[in-house]
Amino acid sequence: MHQKKEKYQTSSSQKQKRNSSDRKGPQPHEKRAENRSRDLNKNSSARKSSGSERHPDPALSKKKSSPRFEYEDDYIFWCRKCNLPLIGEECGICGGKGDIIHLSQPADVRFCSPYEREVLAEQLISAFGCDPLGDRFILLNKIPGEDKTDEVIVDGFIFGVLRFELSEMDYSFEPSLQGAKILLKSAEGRKVELKKTNRHLNGKNVALGLIESFSSNIKAGDFVLVTAGSLSGYGISYINGADFAGMESLSKPEAQSGTVIQPEVRAQSESESSSETESSSETESSSETGTKVIRVRKVDSSEAFLHPEIPDLGACIEANKKHLQVLGKNAINTIRGIISRNEHRALPVYVSFSGGKDSLVVLDLAKSALKQREFKAFFLNTGIEFPETVEFARDLCREMKVPLEEMSSGSAFWEQVEKFGPPAKDFRWCCKVCKLASAGDLEAGKGTCSLSGKEAANAVAYLTIDGKRKHESFSRARIAASETNPFVPAQLNIFPIRDWRALEVWLYIHWRGLSYNPLYDQGFERVGCWLCPSALAAEYSRVKELHPEMHARWNAFLLEWAKKHGLSEKFVEHGFWRWKELPPKMLRLAEELGISVLAEEKAEDFEIEVVGGISPCKAGGFSVEAGVRGIREKEAADFINVLGNTVYAEELGMLLVKTETGTVKLFSNGNMLVSSETKEKAVCLFKEAAKQFVRLSRCTGCGICEKACPVGAVSIKEGKPHVSETCIRCGKCMESCVVTRYFDKLVPDLDEKLKV
């Protein structure tokens, strides 16, 4: 969650500790719960500034992150009379105005799916022995977290947070203050009753002497329901319920004395910050009277009730019908306005159809908008799509009588994965191999071949109506109504639902009675490639349940790949393979679980394989991705000073080279990423980096470069060249090297791989 991410920005020296001999043991479960609980309090009280916190990159990169986009429409309305969510202010049933419900950003609120409802019910019943929500409308609003993390919204208030724990690979539920009060009315477990006290309890550690009763099903780290006289709320347990009885008997004489909060805590005024409270609580006595039992997160004397009205989906659609009509009309006008421009009237029109909910909506909108214009749907079958998605895409287009052009990548992914290793969030070679290459095969895009130079580069050959939305992620927040595709220049994309939230998408689908991909009811928020590294671990666990044969194939590859690189099965199990450069949250998790994330280097024959050519970066500039084999990272670190300033983070398994024109990153598993501000500079830098790696791999130890260096920065050690920090990068050593001189013959197809 937002604050949690900010709190744990870790320096490279701190990260190094996780694999050292004095590495600390796992972080206590109750401490993790306490951190998450603090985040919930901040999210629950958030208003329009919710989600606007900045998250700097790890210290290694020294890179300033661009300000996060802040959504102005980070709210929905709620009709208190009809007890319904509204996408506009006025309720279509009673005519009343709804209350504003502010959402944590990116505010892509949605209906709770049947599977997610089952998960929530299981968590409530197993923890508290009750599920008071019944058949009520439940909305889920995704918020930042380790993995799948959603605010649970019921009757217009946040009931709590449902999250998937990567440490346990299972779900947990944390109630909010109002949620705890609702649960207390019928809960059968995880309850703690405190003796009456005039002391301030919020944010305080409570000792054994203040405990009146303690449920036996509580475990250390659990969120618990707390009562203290007229006060009620929730907190976190430090102990197991089974241990409470024994502790109580040992401290019985002291308990009768009425000592409930340690003197250090009692001496504080209520106005002191929670951080000061935490500091003072460390000084508590270790006597049985002073044993911390729970930490109270929030209690007060207010009351909370569920609404007596429990409307159905039909009522929700009726309440929002007018707003849906306006949304649909505006989207249709966007489509018509762009395709009817003079320069576009003769161009072919396609709907990018992935089989997902957003592309389903734009396909329906296109049918309404283009009654007098022919169009086709095109479906990029990556070869690693869910079978349900492929079947749905074909069946729906047949049902809607829309011509479908399906382009398949066949077995391209499985043919390339041995070369590049598993794709990652920050190394998505799979998209280029399985999607972009196929997208360029559309017949409509080949009409520019007769053009030349700038005319061909700027020509639009066809229009594509796309379901991309700005609320899906912060990276998509600034999309325009239309824009050319940087990966497929002949394509102009139109985004008619770019301003819609997921809730509006689902209301439209139900209003129009559209069939939708069955995977959404099975617990998938997105229905892309089933092994996509950007998918949530919670969704990946569903693949194992729904398609065990697919999961087994991929898992077998991951385990073999991990074994080759000296990584454990736990590395695969907890999803660390989904990053090349692990973010702080995953580094913390690795430390907590005691999992090494440093891949072993293997000596191999040198090979460099470019992934899909030069590409625009989301943050600006251009990049080239490649797989490199036969180079030891440590040897490269001792040599690559010849290219630019070098930072070698062995504990992260990454080599970073900063040059005047851009950066080169080489990871311990052989992946390479080259970035620069222009396409030409990126290509030039990539070639120069490739040249140096070929030089290193083919070095014969002849010593000519050592003699050619005017400042003595080059030396040959154990048959390999070393370049010290005194290198002035004059190029003399490269001019004298036989390998460099014949680089174009050693790597004759590099320009073809780069597509330049």
C-alpha cells in the first residue's frame, strides 16, 4: 500500500545484508500485520490526495521518478436511500443525489466477482465465524500492495481490505473500524475484550493485565476485534490464543493489581505521535505484567450498521441507466468523429479484440457507431492465451456477426523462452515476439510499402478501436482520444472508453446484456496471457487449479531454469521470477523468507539475441532488449569501464553502465537492457555494448590493448582484459583489438536483429 512502499526505501548496502552470514531472521508475522494495518487506516481516511504518494526507484539507479499522475475523478456516488453505487450524481430510481465516495487511486473500482465473493466469505467465516454481508452489493477497489490487494466497499463504506499474501501464498482479510463494528455483532472468534480504562488506547500496546477475555482461535499476527466498555474496533495480536490461559495464570496476582498499561506509556499525553509511542513501548518491562498481548489500532464509541435495503443488479442498472446512455453516446461520437475525418474516410477499420471486458465494450460500441462502415475485429493469439479466451473471442464474433481476423504466433513463445529465459515485468520480450510481430502482419498495414522515407514513416494505413483505459494503471493515465502506435507505425489507435472505470465497463456489459469471458467469474481481474509476468500471483494460483496441465508445463520450465541459475524452488513458488530487477517489496519479502535472489553465473559460448528491435519506453526515450550468453557478470564489471561509468551490484545481480548517451544494464541471468533518449543513440549504444561484450568473450590475451593504452588503464589478468577507473575512453585499445576490427563479421546479422 502507499505508505508501506514509501517507508521501506532500501539502500544497496542494506539490501546486501539479506545474503550475508549475519542476516536477520524473518520479520514477525505480527509486525507485517501491524504495518499493513497502519496503511489501511491511512487509506480509509484518504480523500482526493489518495494514492498520490511518490515511490522513488531503488538507490542503485539514482534515477528521479516522474511525478505520479493524480486522477481527478477518483470517486463514485452512493445513493443512501436505495443503497446503490452510482457513476453519476443522480439516482435513476429515487431521483435523489448520491453521496461522494472517495476512492484510493487509481480508483478502478469494480463489482466483486462470484469467486472473489467466495474468497471473502471464506476469510470472514474462518477468522470471525460469520459472514454478515449476505447478498449485498460488494465493490472492490484495487490499491497498491504486494500482490492482489482490494478495498472492500459495502453500503458505501470501506469494510476492510482483502489481500493475497505472497509470504503465505494465500488470502487474508483486515477489517476497517466500521467493518470491525459490523463483525462484532455476530462474530464467534478473534475477539478480545479489554477491561474498562480511561487511558487512550488507539495505537497503544496493551499488556496482559488489561485483558478481560481472549478468543482461543487467535494466532500471533492476526487482526482481532476489540471491545473495551463502550469502545469497539480492532487491533493486532502479539500472541496465540492457546498461550493466553497459561500466561493469565502466571500473572494472576499482578493482574488483580490493576496494572494495565506500562508507566512509560501512561506518562504520555494523547497528543503524542504513534512513532513516539512505538519508541517508548520498546522500554516496557519484560515481567509477565508487561507482556504485550495486542496492539490496538483503532477503537471509538461510534456505531455502525448495515443498510436495510439489499437491491439486486437490475436495480443498480436502472439507477445508472441515464449515466450509461451518456457514456455510450460520448464514446460513439468519439469513434465517429475520428474515423469520419477526410484523411481517414478511405482507411480500413479494426477493433482490437483481446477477449477481455474492455475490448468487448468497444466492439459493441463500434457496432453502434459504424452501421454504415465496414470493420473487422482482430485477435492476436499469442499461443499462450487461456483456451477460454480463444473460444470466447471466436464465438462472440460469430454471435455478433463481426468478421474476425485472427493472427497467431503459434509456438513462438516456447521457441524463444529457452534463449531469453522467463519474461519479466521489466523485461517483456514476450510482447514483442508474440504480439507486435503479428500485429504488423495485418494486410491493411502493408499498403505503406510503396511509400518511402518520411512519407512512409508518418503514413497511417488503418484505424484501430482499442479498449485501453487510463484507470487501469498509472502508466496509462495520460492516454489521449487517439494516438499512433509506436510499435506499429501504420496504425492509429482510437480510445473511446479511456475515461471509464471498471465499474462503468461492467455496468455497460450488464445493461447491454453482453456475453463476457467466463474467466472473470473465476477470479481473474484481467484475462491476458495465462503466464504473463504482469499477472497477479493470486491469479497465477488459479491457473494451477483451473488448468493444472498448463501450470505444470510452465512450472517445470521455471524450476529447471532456476536450478541452472542456482536459485531455489521457493524463488519460483513465491513469484520472484517475474522481475529482473526486484522492487523493494520483493527484496523485503526475500529477506523475510530467507530466499536468495542472486543467480549464479554460468560460463557459456557467447551469443547475443535481440528481442523485437528498438522500442519506445513508457517513461520516454528508446530501449533495446536482448539476451546475452557466455559473459560472466564479474568479468564484464572489471572490463566495461571502457564504455562508461560502472556500478556493479553483486547482491542484486546487476551491472549498470552509464554513458554520455544512455545506460546499459546487464543482469546475472544474461538479460541486457540498453536505453537512450533517441532511437539512433539507443541503436549506437547497443552496438557499442555488444561490441565490447564480443571483445571480452573472444579475447585471446594477446596484450596488444594493454600496450596501446596511453594511461595504463588496461591489463590482462588470467587471460582476460581488465580496465581500471583511470580509463579516459580514448578508444586506443579498441582500435588495436582484432576482435573489434572484425566485429561486423563476428556478428553479421546485428542490424537485421535491430531492424535498422
